[in-house]
Amino acid sequence: MSIFITFEGGEGSGKTTHVDALQARLEEAGHPVLVVHEPGSTALGQDVREWLKRGVLSGEGTTELLLFTAARSELVAGVIRPFLDEHDDGIVIADRYSDSTIAYQSYGRGLPIRDVRVVNGLAVQGLASDLTFLLDCPPEVGLERVGSFQLRLPMEQAAAAGPRKRELEGTRFEQEPLEFHQRVRDGYLTLAKEEPDRWRVLDAMKSVGEIGDMAWRHVSEKLASLKAGVRARTR
């Protein structure tokens, strides 16, 4: 019995930290685990990530949408599905997935949500997450954690500011004004309300240990529920 878990959230919400922590707990419990990152984890995904880092993309929402979903299509077909097919009890954890595209390109950039959902649907090829965690925190807190210079700029100055880079990695979305990140957060919370059975909203202001324990409890409950469902169908 396999399960697909995704982590979502704005910049600086701590997704990678909690992906790693959950992976360690699941592997300690004996589960085969695959962790993937978006964009990344495939050749095309790595290229898209590098283009983002170097500021090659123009910031035009449709271009972002098509690049992200093309990389996602390759990830699903070449990495995630083969792993789930090979491991009956395998668990895939994704650091971002299709919900990020809706939050960032639709709510953030303003692309029509219907169009984004259609393109997303082609990319995921019917593969939806079983459980999605939203690490939620005020965007000013997340941006402060990653050292965004945008917190010091009003919206009109932020929009006009040239691309800047962090020491190790580009900050494409971190360069956006605070208003953009608030729209993304609002989008995530809207998505979570629309599908409460799939989403679990975690307060990213809590300690790493508290968040990790909450995530582990939700995953344990989901695994138990899926096992119960399998037993009921085989009787």
C-alpha cells in the first residue's frame, strides 16, 4: 500500500526541514521512501531550477506555468510513478507539487485558475497526493527567515528592483513584493478549505519538534486509514 505525501507553503515556511524529518521517521519505521523536489529531481527539473536561480525567466506567468508543469510531467512519469509501481508499501514525499502552481501562478501571478488547473491536470496524469501539508505562516515571517530584501521595499520599488541573488541560490519568488506572497498564502488557505480531507494545515510558527510530531501523527493516521480500507475491501 503506497502513499503520496506533499508539502506546500510560502517562502521560508520550512518545507525542506520537515520533509527531511518525516523521511527519517518513515525510514526508521521500515518504509521505502522517495523524496522529490520541485522543480528538480529530473534533468528538466534541474534545468528549470537553474534558470530560476540565474534569473533567466522573464517573470511572465504563462512561461512559468508551462515550464513548471513540463518538469512536473517528467517527474511523475519518470520518477514518482515507477517508484510507486515498484514498491507496494512505498511512500513518496514531494517538496512542492501541483498545488504550488495554483498558489503561485494563479493566486500570485493572476493567471485564470481554470487554465492553470487544466495544464496541471495534463502534467500530473491523474496522480494526486493522498495527504498534503500546508506549512502556514505570515509571509513577512517567512521572508525574514530567508533574508528577503523585499521586506524593506514598498510594492512599486520592489517591482522595479533588478534581479538580485543570494550567495548560494537565486531568489526569484523571494524578490516579489510582500503583496504577492500574501496572495500566495491566501491561495493556499483557500485550497486547503476546499479539500479538508486531503489537506492538513500546520502552524509554521511552532517549533520544529512540535510541527514534526503533528505531521507524524497525521501520516500515521492516514496510513492506518488506508490499511483499514484495504482490509475492508479484501474481506
